[in-house]
Amino acid sequence: MFLKKIPLLLQVLVAIALGVACSCFFPTWLSRTFLTFNSLFGNFLSFIIPLLILALVAPGIAELGSGAGKLLGVTVLIAYGSTVLSGFLSYGTGRMLFPSMIGGVSLAVPDSGNSLDLSPYFLIEMPVILDIMSALILAFILGVGLSMVKESRLLDIMKEFRTVIMKVITGIIIPFLPLFIFGIFLKSALEGNIMLILLSFLKVIVLIFAISVVVLVLQFCVAGAVSGKNPFKALWTMLPSYLTALGTQSSAATIPVTLDRTKKNGVSSAVADFVVPLCATIHMSGSCLKITGCALAISMMCGMPYDPDMYVGFIMMLGITMVAAPGVPGGAIMAALGLLSSMLGFDEQMQGLMMA
């Protein structure tokens, strides 16, 4: 109960710090205990991802079509374009700057020089019901189909299924995530090179934050040019919304504050009441930017390919999949895990680093 009162961000930071610190004195048997948990949690994560995609993407797309009309089409087009452009900006900037920032840092396990036995005590296989690509295709088919059917019982079932999966996220994945991250950094520290890795991650996060600020200023400058208003004054008016989003880590939870501040910027109630709740679930430019940047950094550190052909498809799909991001902390990265695995080849440890 005590942990529920601690913000998830703080829990993750403490888990990273403890993982590094405990590597200095943990005996091998205790380290293997935590790595056994990581093995089980990683397998469960692989099992739940296809179900998560199906439960979140299908009803998300179906609900998007429920308010059909010209305004909806224009809003969706602008939101998707903005989301994808943010991802491309992050990728392009990362390709230019990450190599010099990351240097020779590698997340690969050393071939020699480590005599510790870091294998888990036992393994439990958890075969997936659907592979990730099948889940994505089925989710898109169901979502588009259900958006054309009125009062569908299947849509009600999918919404209930989404509720169940969100309970799994909030009741199992999120609470145990700090422990999983603790195990990842414990293992990385035992294998060496951890301080260089942490320093590189810090540089990446700072750069991604800077790109986010640039994107926000550009978006508000465009809006200011169209509306004839001062973009920086409008940005200042929206500050309480940003602080609420930072504290809750949820776009959905921030909707009431965003709605109030948007109207204070002079946007009509009719437009604000329609656009703000809709774009809280479909305009995920910030999430696309951050996920793309972090994925690129981890790909570089792991010696994996990161050519444009691979990332263009990933970003385009990510812009669609972000519609599935639920209103819970970490919802965007949860919805993106399937793409990270199927399109970029991320394993459980790399997915854990992405969530961290």
C-alpha cells in the first residue's frame, strides 16, 4: 500500500539506483533469485503483448469512427501527421547526434571476463496465443469493422476485454515493473559498463526533452500564425496542463485541465469539447517522439540495425498504434511493445529498458 503512494517515476529511478548499488554486494544466489523473477516476468510480458494489442487497438479504432464527420476526418489527419512528423524529427536528430553522444557504449553481454553464473534457477515457458503481427492485423480488421456497426455487442465485449487487460496493466505489470527494472540493471551492473550506459541514457533523455520543447514551440507557432495569437502566451497558459501530465503520466487524466486551459486560450467551447478529448487519445506526437528516440538509442547500444527503411515503417505504424494508448501511466509504451518486438526485434530486456 505504501508503494502506491510513491509516483511511478520515482519508483523506477529508485529501482535503477538500487540495481546498480546492490550489484556491489549481492551474493550470486540472491542475484539469480531476482533474475529468475525477471525471466518469469519477461515471459509473461511476451504472452500478454498480443492480447494487449487486440484489447486496446480494436476498440480504440472502433470508438474513433463513432463520431464520423468532416471535423473528425480533418482532426485525425492533422493529429496523425503531427505524430508521424515528430517521430521522424526524433529519428533524424538521433541519427545525427546519438553516435557521438553514446560513443562506444554497448548493451551486449561481454564474451569474457565474467565468471558469474547469472542464469535463472528455472524457466517457465508461456506460449503466446497469437503472434504480434496476427494480433495487429486482427485488431485493425475488428476496429475498422466495428466502427461501421451501430450498437454492436462485439464492441461491448471488446470494451470489457480492454477493461480486463487494463486491470492486468495496473494490477500486475505496473506494480512489478520497478522490480523488473531493478533486475535488468542489477544484471547489467554485474556484467560491467553500467555507469557508461547510465550516462548515455541521461544524455539521450536530455536531448529528447529538448526536441520535445522544439516540437511544442513549432506546433504553437503554426497555431498562432493561423489564429493570429501570440504562441508563447498560449504556451504559458497551457503550463498547468503540462505539469498535470507530468505528475499523472496520463493524457486521459489530464483532459479536464487541458480543456479548461484550451478555452482560456480563446478556443470555442464547441471545438475544444470535441478536439481535446479526441486528441488526448490520437495525437501522441510526444509519445511517438520519445519512443522513437529511445528505441534508436537502444538499437545503437545493442549493435542492431537502425536504417531508415526499418524506422520509417515503425514510425508510421507507431502513429496508428498510439490510438490504443490507454489512460494509465505508461500506456503509450505498453501499446508500442508489440511493434518494438515485431518490427525492431527488441527482446524482453530491451523492452524493459524502453519501459524504464
